[in-house]
Amino acid sequence: MARIILKCPYLKGGEKTAAHLSNLVKYIATRDGVEKMESVHKLWHSTKKQQAVIAQILREFPDTKDLFEYEDYCENPNRGNASEFISIALEQSLDQISGREKYLDYIANRPRVEKLDSHGLFTAGDAPLVLSQVAEEVSSHTGNVWTPIISLRREDAGKFGFENAAAWKALLSSKAMELAESLKIHPDHLKWYAAFHNESHHPHVHMVCYSTDPREGYLTKQGIRKMKSSLANEIFRQELIPLYGEKTQRRDELKEQAAEAMTDLIRQMKGGVLVSKRMEQLLTHLAERLQTVSGKKQYGYLKADLKNVVDEIVDELAKDSRIAEAYRLWWEVRGRIESIYTETPSEPPPLSRCEDFKPIRNRIIQEALNLGSGVMTFEEPVSVETALPDADDDAPSMEAAPENIPAEPEDASELPSAPSSTSEGKSSASWWTEEYKLARQYLHGDEDADIPQDFEQAFDLFLLEAENDNPLALYDLGRMTADGLGCNADADAAYGWYEKALAVFHAAEEEKPWKYTEYRIGKMVAAGLGTEQDYLQAADWLTLSANEKYKYAQYSLGGLYYHGKGVEQNHETAFALYTRSADQSFPYASFELGKMLRDGIGCAKNQSEADRRFREAFLGFTSLEEKGHDDKLQYRLGWMLLNGVGTEKDEIKAKEYFEKAATVGNPFACYQLAKLILAEKAALPQEVEKALGYLRQAVEAENPYASYFLGKLYEKGQHVPKNISEAVRLYILSAEQDNDFAAYRLGKLYLGGECILKDVEAAIRWLTFAADRKNPFAEYALGVLYLKGEDVPKNVPKALEYLKRSAAQGNQFAQYRLGKVYLIGEDVPRDIPAALQFLTAAAEQGNQYAQYTLGKLYLMGKVVPRDKESAVRWFTLSAAQGNIYAQFFLDHIDSFKVPSVLLAGTRLLHHMSRVFADNAPPLKPPGQRTDRKLLRRLREKKQAQGHARDDHEQTMSL
């Protein structure tokens, strides 16, 4: 490790020492220098006389043990190293045995000094120096004169370019302001001179520094450290950069639990219990004393005797083996950096005197205040208060299943009664020709007829039918062209095919009204196929067909009423229409009825009836798929088998259906199949690659769930290299397709500022986007933001609105937060009934913190009647989820009267785990400057952590 040594003795001013100093300077300056030949004798073992001189030097000047030359001598005690050490030790102690003038003369003219003129003395600027004048100036100065000595190892001097006086002159000139600051000298008053001595092993620089104002200047250990830090940062800049990178990596490892020893200790502290009778006594005593204290109750503002009590509590904490070992490891990391600045890294002070752990002091004071005032405390990790939940939102819910356009009748027997003829004299039933049916067999494949799936053949056959203006063939050509099946995907060409099909349907309807053509026209207008999308017009067409009891039209019109598109939303009407369609054995309608009956939408909840309708739908879909092998039906069946809806769960069979649908590019099947493959722990690399291919295919087909899922893979680096920018792109793509979970994820990313640059405005925009679509997690996130008022202006009414919206959707996080808000009564009037209602709702969903809070409320019996049985019940449920505080109460349920005092030590232990996790060794990286505004903010932060403005204890402790 590169190192710099700096000694900074000084010579007192006054008449008594003037002559003495003058002689010293002249002696040193006139000493002859000669380049000596290396002698073999230098390698011999040091003589007894040299050993005696060295022992005497070490007794009289113990600081010389820190010299590089002494290190060399200890490593190899030969005559050469002994001579080098004796010479440099005496030289660096001349300030104690000679006078200023002689000292100055010595450093200017001693052997191996690099002379810039007739001597080696230099200072800032280009004006020549006259040695005698400088010596007279220094010796006549009545104030203190400091004589810093800066030494490097030869290899470091060569490596970093400090082997000549010019480099040192440039360095010291650039650092003059910082040297003045360290010496407490006004920059305009600083005078300094230096000379570079190019020693064989350890080149060094002698300096002379003083202030033109004799009353000014003093140097403390802290000042020496600061001076050395400034020089080291400049000299070793290139070496410090990777060192600080290593330090930063160490800090990150601690936070990411990669440093096993520290991580394990932090984990032990987080999940441990600390019971200390002495700490309980001290906390109780402090709580009583603080009741009589006026003014700010922060460490920096307390009187000395109360500070001592707080410090004693900190040191009592430090006796815990987990904290003691963590502190030792923490100081070890710090020492690696500190060794750059000091010859001997400092020993760790008591924990109560370590600056980086000052936050624990105010935490102790807050605990004591809570004890004294009987404040209800909430023991929970910081993450519960600050982090946003990561919902289990990968799989679309049942409501998110694709709203497929129902399959059209597959054979003539299912066609409704047709009008007698068209304008061309043909029956409309002739649209369902043998040629058309053959084309559909090639489109889907028909195992019974031994016809393989062949998109090109199907496309060609549909083209032949299109020449006869068959609207069914024209419609299928539009679908194939849109999806790129048997041809290149072409949206404009697809629109053209749809437009021709719609024109034929209109012509047939004008010739003679028919419920089938009315239905087909209504569906195409609703979807915007071959025409502008118009739900109002679509509703009119579908109503005409539904009034003729056409089950497909009844189903589609029910969907418009359900969603309120083109008609006023009416779930009861939707339910009635679905029922009429389902009663005619239409499985899509049965499926929708199952959902409505399950959730009680448009009807009373009825799970058994819902299950019946789901089974009905599954059997109907199975029958339709066997006839037509439609990919949308295959996806539906796979989805129902995967989720156990209308049938028993069967993941293997579900996967088979998804594979069939995925082969023809069904984006939903591609998505679900990819998820199933990637969920397999033993999936082979080629299978993973295949799954990723399916996902990308679904993304290209604009499946919002696939975009979202692939985005999460890129965000977390699972199965693909971690790529946050790609994750954000996919989330945006998904959100723009109305996926509220993707919008919520974007809001979290922009708000957290960990993976991407923090952007509160973008976070609010995406969270609002998701909340407007009733995403309960986004509503919760916005509620927390407006309640805390850190990233956005605090707005309690708006916060409560969002939290209540989220809680109403069953979000346990929102319910717990509302319970706390009404229980504490800071932002809103205290409302115990409301608090209990929300806490109970969250607890019944398994929220361990709500369970713990209820247990504590019932145990303490302050805001609700004491109920030990209920307390034990809630504590047991919470402890079963690993809540250490709940387990603590269960273990001590009968052993105390004031639980808060007994629990305080454990809370402080857990807070210490956060202090360790958040603190790296506190040294700054090189080259950082702090402006005045930042300094002011830092001062305010230090005061908040316990430093009064005039609190100089850190200076005194040095």
C-alpha cells in the first residue's frame, strides 16, 4: 500500500533561540554533498555502536519509529539501513536540537538536495530566493514556525512523478490554501519555503511554514491529519481511485449481504433479542430525568450528566457480542483507508465516542421519551414504512384473460335460418361452402381428416373463395394478413380484406335483414375492422340480432353492457343477456356468467352456481376445439386447466394446449407457455431460450402481459442479462397497452432512484396512470407519498383518499397504514374504532405487523380493554410469520408489567443493525469539495443527529 509520512515539528520564536537557529541553518546549508559509491560493508549486520545509537534515538525521539527508514532497518538490520535511519532520524529531529537559521541553511544545502540555484530552497512563484535573506527573515520571526517533513518511498516517488523539486513545488503551491487552513493561518498571511532532498531510499521534502502575523496559527492532530489527507489525495490520486472503488464495493457488499461475516451479524441483530437489566435501569432513569428537561431534547443540547447517561447506554449496547463483533469488522474496513493518512491507524474508540454511530444516541433519547410519556410504539422494519410492496402480479387475473371474439359457427347445421336469396340469387348459406370448410381445415389442421396445418394452402384456398365474394373467406384473409399467417403481415392489406367482407355483409343485409349478418356487422364495427370503431352503432346492430335470440349477438351485446361501451353500463342487463346466450349452450357466455356469479356482479354471489357455469364453459370450449382447433379456444382451455377453473388443475395438459396455440402465434399462449417453462427449476438452456423466444413473439404481437413479464426478467437479471433500460422500455410498452401493473412498476423504479435516475414527476405520472385504473398498489403508493410529504407536498386528505381506495380493494398494506394513522392521531384526529377496523382487516389477511399491533393493544389495555387471550392469539399469528417482537411478548407474557421498558433494548439492537447496514467507513473519496449551501445542510443534519452548534467533543476526543 502506498503511504506518505509527514512530520511537523516547530521552533519557538524569541531572542533566546535566534542565534541557535541561525547556526543550525548555516550548518545544514554549508554541509558538503557527495554521491557516495555503494559499499559492500553496508550489507553487513549493523554494528553494536549503531545499535546503541538507534536505541538512544528511539528513547529520545519515539516518533522516529514511524519513519520508512526504521521500517527498512527492522526488516533488514544491516549497516546501510542503520546508517540511513540514524541520519534521517537526527535530521528530522534537528528542530529540537538546533535553531531556525541553521535549520533553514541545512535543508537548502544538505547533500542530495536538488539545487534550483546556488541552494535548493523554493517557494511559490518564480522570484529568486536569497538564502541569507530568507534565513534572517525566519530567524527574526517572533511567532511559531512549523517545519513539516514529507517523505515517500523511492518506488512511490518514481511511480507518481515526485522525484524532482519542480513536481514538489507545483504540488505545494497548489496546496498552499489547504496548508494554511490546516495551520489555522489566514491564506494571505502564510509564508512557506521548502527544499527537496533526493535520498536514495526515501526522497523527502523539508518545509518551513509560519504566519506573517505572529499571533496567528496553531496545529492540532486533526490539522495534521487534514494536511496529510490533502497531500495524499493528490500524490496517490490514481492509486486511491481503485482503493475507494474497493471501499465502495465493500460498502455495497455489506448492504447486499455479500460480506458474510457482517451480514450474518446484522441479520442476528435484526432478528435477535437483547435483554439487559442494566439497560432497563438506565433507560428508566433517563426517562425520568428527561421529564424535567426543557428545550430541545437532542443529544447535542443536553447537559453533560445526561449525555453521560446516554453514552453509558450506548456502551452497554456495545457489550452485546453481535454489536461488538460488527463494530470490530466495521473499524477494520475503515482502518484500510485510514492507513493512507496516518503512520499508525487509530484504535477504535468506545462506541459512544464514534462519530458515525451518533444517530443511536438520539434514538436512545427518543426511546426514553416514549417510555416517559407512555407513547405507543410500533416495532417494524424500516422497509415497512418506506418500501412499496412488490405485488404478486405476474399472471393476469381471471378478469385479465383476453376478451376473445367468439368462434364463428363451424358448419351449416349451426347457421341460423337464412333469408331465401341474395341479390345474386344465391342462398347466404352458400358462404359455408365445401371449399371454404377445406380452407379452414388447412388453417387449423384436422387430425380426423388427416389434413395437416398449412397456412399457405389455407391462404390460397381462401383467395379462391374471395373471388366469389365469400365474406367469410374475405374476413379470414383479413385475420391471416393481420397476423402474418401464410403471408407477410400487412395491416393495410388486412384492413382492405375486412372492408370487402363488411361490404358483402352490408349488401346481404340490405337485400334482406338477417340476424347473422346483423351480428357480423355489429362485431366488425365494434372491433373497428374494415371501418371506424363505433360502439354506439355496434350496439344497434347487435341489438337487432339479439332480439332475434341469436346467442352470439346476445353474448357480444352483454359485453357492451358489462363494460358500458356504446350503451349505459348495466351489469344486470349484461347478466340477463349472458344467461340467454348460455342457456343456448354458448360456452363463452357461460364463462362470463361464472365470473359474475363468483364475484357477485349484477347478481348475488353464488359459488356453486359459478362452478356449474364454469364447468359448462369448459365442456363447451372442449367440444368447439375438437371441431375447429382454434388457437383462441386452445388458449382458453389451457388457461382453465392451469388455474383449475371449471375443471381439475392439470398443468401438463394445460401446457399441451398452450403449445398448440403458440405454434400459430397466439400471443397469450406464447406468454403462458413461456412462464411455465421458466418456472421449471430443471429447465434446460435450450428450453429457456425457447421460452424467451415465445415471450418476444408475444411482445411483438403486443401482448401487454408478455411485455411486462419480460421487463421484470430484464430488471432482475433472471434468464437474461440485467438491463434496466430494456426493462423500462418494456414496462412502458406494456403500460401504454393499459397494463396498470406495468405502470405501477415504472412508478416504483422512478421513485426509488436505485436502478435509474430518480424522477418524482415521472413516478407520480405512472402511479396515477395505474391508480386511475384501480390498481390497489399504485393507490397505496400515492397515499404513502402524499402522507409522508417528502417527494411531493404533504396532502393528508389526498393521501387518505388513495389509501382508502386501496384498502377497499383489500390491500392489506393500505389497511395497516390507515390503522396506524388513526391510532397515532398525528395527521388526523385519533379514531380508535376506525383504527381497529383497518388493523383487524389487515391482520385477518395475514399482515404480521397489524397482528402484532393488535396483540400489543390488547395486552397493554390502554386504548382498548385489556384482553390477554386476544393478545396471545394475535401475537401467535404474527410470531408464526417470524415477527421477533411478537415472539418476545409471547415468551414474556407473564413476566413484566411495563412491556415497553423490557422491549427497549431489543428495539435499540434492531436500530443498531440499520446503523451498521447504512454506514461505510466514513472517509471521503479524493477530490471532493463542499460548497457553502451543502455545508449548511450538513450542519443542520449534524444538529438533528445530536451535535449542538458549539459541540466540540470530537475535537477534544482527539
